[in-house]
Amino acid sequence: MPTIKDVAKKAGVSISTASYALNHLPNVHPETRKRVFLAAEELNYYPNGSAKNLKKRKTGNIGVFIYGFSGPIFSDVLEGIRHKLQENNYNIIVSSGKSSTNLLQERQVDGAVIFDAEITDLDLSAYASHGVPIIVLDRKLEGPNIYSSVIENDKLVYQFVNQMIKKGYHDFAYVSGPLDAFNNNQRYEGFKKALKDKNITNHQYYQGDFTIQSGYEAGLEIIKRKDRPKFVFCANDESAIGLIQALNEANINIPDEIALSGFDNIYLGQYIKPKLTTIGINHILWGEKVAEAMINIVSGHTVEKIEKPVGEIYERETC
Amino acid sequence: MPTIKDVAKKAGVSISTASYALNHLPNVHPETRKRVFLAAEELNYYPNGSAKNLKKRKTGNIGVFIYGFSGPIFSDVLEGIRHKLQENNYNIIVSSGKSSTNLLQERQVDGAVIFDAEITDLDLSAYASHGVPIIVLDRKLEGPNIYSSVIENDKLVYQFVNQMIKKGYHDFAYVSGPLDAFNNNQRYEGFKKALKDKNITNHQYYQGDFTIQSGYEAGLEIIKRKDRPKFVFCANDESAIGLIQALNEANINIPDEIALSGFDNIYLGQYIKPKLTTIGINHILWGEKVAEAMINIVSGHTVEKIEKPVGEIYERETC
DNA sequence: TTGTAAGCGTTATCAG
DNA sequence: CTGATAACGCTTACAA
């Protein structure tokens, strides 16, 4: 593996001149620069990242640390982040599990976007206070060098449920996500508030965990009941899809007998039968906004607030 | 940000002793070690990755460079890789786009797994010959320091189609993936060979691109025809799902009027109606095998062949 | 058991 | 415009 020393020698210049030339600094004779580039080309030289980063005290890498690699909404957010970072010559590094912590602690990233509830608030605060700025997604956390960006889950659900009540629905059920999921809880708050404001005093509740399977199981329970709800709000699209499957199998008409909706607007929702009514935000755009904020932060600009992604209701065939 | 120097000073030892202690080398007095760890703890010290990597000439990072962050099979492969790497104290770094090339060139990874057709053979060969071992997935590439791991697409499809012929199907159609997709081409080869070996001389062909949408469009065309095929083999599950949707909307019974199948065994296939017959390999396991091979490679062991992931037929309701 | 010092491959300061 | 040279923060002979 050639180093800058080899390049310099081949070009017949000093190491520092080689460095200047390769980094496009102005103070280099065009002729010299050409020789250096030629040498680099011939040797197939690329700078060693570790050395460069050590010296410059920054890596140009932004870490995105997520809980797992699956999940349809992750991919869109990641794509948005990637796009914006690439536009600004930053590298995106996505990781998960123990690697996340390692990369963060060893400062192999200049900043970190956290989409992983497994990393504790305490740890995040520690990393942030030691110099790596952090943006947490879908989670509330304050502190020096820490920023957070959350969807307005509660507000969106509130609006939507309100709309459904106006449409004539009264008997609601909620299929929940995991109890420790921030976004599930916010969605549930919005749901309850909407009912309360219209004096609807009770509703059914089914515990799920955001998976298709759990929605399916909730469906099975609903089918068994005498007092079936007229409208089931599912905390995310996956559970709604599971629910649809259960109702389909039992030949219960959607939306006539039971109407329902999800949250997230995943790609698939348009391709099932009936097409899923849902609430969605533009995740790619969200990713872009987050990346934009991160770029500002790591380049020393002050960032007050990260622009909130706006949501939208997609009324399709399930209600 | 504290450095090892600060830790050493605080513990009242030399830098090297601090280093020895922190790295669990045996030649340190227990008492001294304790003091060093205490100091590190109090200062909240973590070693600087760039410095460490520079000195050790390895990073402990394995890069996984993919085309995009979406795709249901990616996530499983990634999960398998992550799991195995973590078990062996390597970090996983997933990236995409320009970042991939940067990280590779600057040697911020000790090895790279490539799942991205956009990076050319030529470039890969160059990186590999410059010291970073490379494993390409679902792609054929040879050279020093380059390894490849491919599914037996052709063989699996051959077996499956054969089975369908035995079941009595004669009029086949193929819904293709992108023409430049290695796995699509392999699958098509297997498909054609199975027909040929049974003296079935022709079949219909629909060009698609692995998306639900393209499968849906193929379905629309099929519906229009007088001579509809009896069995449609879709190059992947997504296109099969699109096809199912089109047939469902046209009230064409699956599998009685038209049978079909996909490839990949994505999660969703079990949750649509009718449940999708497909061919799948265990992607998590595949990821694990690949990671295992990579670990062997970067730790200097010779690796002859990467274990081939075995496939399985999931016969469900669409045929 | 501990300390000194060289060096990993860069960048950047300072003289020339 | 170019070249010595001192860091960056760590590991690791080698010496003590």
C-alpha cells in the first residue's frame, strides 16, 4: 500500500508539497501538481483515513445507529440522510448493536443520529458531552450537544380520529405497539384525547408489538367478541395489515363491518386488499432535514430547532 | 476529550503503562492496573479510534456496501452479518453510494462485503489488490483477495419448475427482473433449462424490474391476452405480489385459473391472499456464513470456498 | 514491573 | 512556490 511518501518520492517533491498538491491547495505550481497527481495515479494512491482523521481531528463520517436493519421506515429515513450527506461530502455509516457504541466511543464519527431505543439516555448524554453531537429520532432527550427530532404523532392521530368521529364512527379500538415505544405512546395519547374531546368515554384496547403477527392476533380476538368495535386504529401499518388478514379470513367486510387504519404509510399498504388508510410522513424528507441539521451542527453553526416533518392522511379503502 | 496521556498523568504512571493496563496485558501490577482503570473511569476516557487504527494498521471494522437501504432481503443478510461480526468483536459498517467507495479507499475497513452492482468489477479489483479483501454477493468476480458467494438460483428454479411440470403445468410465463441483474439471469436460465429438458418449446416473457408495480403491470398484460399462461414464474416475490394484486382485481382465481410463484421468501409472502408459493434461502444464515468467511480472511486464514446457502421451496397457496 | 522513545501516515506551521 | 519538521493519540520494541 503506497503512502504519500511514495508519491512524493516518485514525483520528486517533498511530502508536504505532495500533500498540498493532492489537497488542491492553491500554492502549488501547476506543473508540480501535475507530476504529483500522475505519481499518485500510477501508484494507485489513496490517503489513509486513520492518519488523515487523526491529524485533522475529524472523520467526515456521520453515524446512523439503528436498532435493527429491517423496518420499512428506516430505509426511507436512511435514504434521505444518505442523499443529503453525500451532497455535502460526508460519509454515512450505518450500524447496529455493539458496533454503534464502539464507533461512537472511539470517535470514528463526527456526529451520530440515533434511532435505537436500546442505547440509554445516560450513555448518549455521556457521548455527547464528550464531543460527539447527537440527534435522537422519535425520542425525547435534552442536554448539551443533544438534539431531538420527533414526528407529531399525537397531533396527527388526534386529527385523524377526529375526522373519523365526524364521519360517524363511535365504537373504537386501539391496537397498540410496544409499551415502551415512544411513538406508540404518543399515538395513543392523541387517540385518547380525540375520543375524550368528543365525550366518547371508552374504547377497546389490544396489546400488540408493531408486527404483522400481533395485528393478526388482535384480529382473532376482535372476531371472537360480541361487541366488535366499528373502527380499529392500529398503532402502525404492519399491525393493521395483520388485522386485515384476520378479518379477510373471517369474511368480515372492511370497512362496512369493521373499518380500520394504520400509521406510517409503508409502501405495501397500497398493495393489499383493501388498500390501507393510514397516516404518513415523508420519511425521505425527514432524513434529509435531519442530515441537514447534523451537517450544520458538526460544522459549528448553531442549530435551534430541527424542522419537524409534516404528516398527511392517506384515506384509502379501509374506512 | 481526554487522551491516554491524561489518564497516565492522573494515575501517576507512564503512557505505556497506562496503555498496557487498559489493554489487559499481563505485565502490569494489579495495583497499578486498578489505578489506571480508575483514572480512565473518572475521566470518562475512551481511546481514539483513528490513532489506534493508524498504529495497529487495522480498524476492526468490516464494511458492508449495499445499493440502497431498502429491500427485505438485505435486512436479513445484514442481520446475519452483524450478529456474527459482533460475536467476534468486529464492527459492522453499512454504507451506500459514494461513502462506500470513500471508506474502502481510505481503508477505514479491514474488509468489505459488496452487495451493490453499481461498483464496477474494475474498481473492486483495484481495491482488493491494494489490500482490502472483498467478498461479492450474488455476483461473479475473481481475482486476488476477492471472494464471491452466490445463491444457486439456477439450480433452485430448475428444481422447482420441474416439480411444477410434473404437477401438470405446461403453459408457462416468466416475469423478469432487470436484465442486468445477475440473480435474475441465473433464475431465467434455470427456468428455461427446466422447460427445455421437458421439451416445452415456448413460454411467454414479461419484462419487469423486481418491483411490485412491475409485477402488477405484467398482470394487466396477462389478463388482456386470450392465451393466458397457466403458470407464471416471477423472478422475485415483489413482482409476484404485484401480479397477485392484478389477478385479484380481475377476479381471476389463483391458482385454479392461473398459478404463480416468486423467489426470495420475503416475510410478507405469508400475509397476502392467497399465500405466496416461493423459493427461499435463509438469508440470516447466509449473512452469518459470509461474515464467518470474512473474519477468517482478515485474520489471515486461507479461505477456499464460502459455504453456499441452501435453498428451500415453500409451497403455499398460489400453485 | 515500569518508562523511554520510535513510528503509524497524515496535515499544517514556519522558514526559506 | 517548496521543504523541514512538529504534531495528532496511540502501540510496542527495547531499556531500565
